[in-house]
Amino acid sequence: MQNTHTQYNVPTASGKGRDRLREGIAATAFEDPSVQVMLDADIEVIKQLDETIARLETHVLKHAKVHDPARLHLLQTINGVGKVLSLVMLYEIQDVNRFANVGQFASYARLVACAKESAGKKQGSGGRKIGNAHLKWAFSEAAALMIRSSPEAKAFMEKMTRQRGKARAVALVAAKIGRAVYWMMKRQQPFDARKLWKSSLPKGVRTMEGAAMKG
């Protein structure tokens, strides 16, 4: 839908994407009836996919609540982590005890670069596609949502952006969340923003959230 607007140099309407689509506003912006029919067809496909996805989410969520309700609840104590992200984390991590330490877990989740070594000497880093792409996505999404809602995350993001750039700053927030999840699931403790940001915030910034975990 967005690509079609861009190709025809037509601005999109204000408001949330799904609202615009359901009302069919996008299709009426084009004079060509063929384009309108094409966009209407896209809207119908999106509606069908929304219904199917919602049905799948409901099924998986019910299963997770029976299979591992404690860890599912723990994951949802993280700012911005709702049913979808918590389900991805829960089932992609499986048993956290299969990771010997937090470093192994961070590497598996693609939150850190794999070190290259030869004869005991480090030769840089690589292997960015080694590990679990779904966890990488989930932690990146969680980082973006936390940056929007958490004053501590925003302060850390601003500090790291000045030092290392925006992309690296987001990656660092994702890595911190990943480490937090490891300890939460290991110790069966809920999220604690105070511990997560305690050593990361610029001077003068206070934490405003709480629960219990090692960051």
C-alpha cells in the first residue's frame, strides 16, 4: 500500500495504517480505476490475514499459558513486551539452562558479534548470521518499544547515540534486554528497570520503574 502511494507520488492520509486501510481511504486517492481495484484487493487480503493471524495468536497464547505460564508472565513484565514478543522469546529460548552463561545466550540471540580466533589470538569478529534470527528480531522490537516508553531507555539511547550512532545505540538497548531476559528466566524473577539501568544512565537521571533482575 505504501509503495503504491510512493510510486504515484500520492501522500498517505493521517492516522494509523490499519484504520486507513479498513476505511478504504487509500484507494479513493487514485483516479485510475485499475489502481483502486488493486488497492481494494490488497485491503481485502490484509483483512483476511489479520483474521488468520489473530486466530493463530489466540491458539498459541492459550497453549503457552498451559505449557509455561510462569515464564510467559515474567517476560510480559518487561516494558513494551506483549503477547507476540513474549511468545517468540519463550519458544525460541525454550530451556534457558541449555546456555552455560549469559554470553552464550547473547551470542545465540545475535546480540553480540562472534569472535574470530586463530591459535588463541583474536582476529576480529564475524558470524552475524549465526544464531537465532527470531530472537534478534524480538529483542530489537522490544528495544524500540522500550525506548519510546521508558525515560531510562531514552536517556541511555541519547547517550549512546552521541557516542556510537543511532543504530549501535538501539543494538545496545536490545543487548541489555537480552541479558535481562536471561537472568529473569534463570532466576525466575520479574523485570527490574532499576537494575537494568543502574550503571548505564547519565548523571542526574533517576529510574522510575521497578521489579527484580540482573541486567
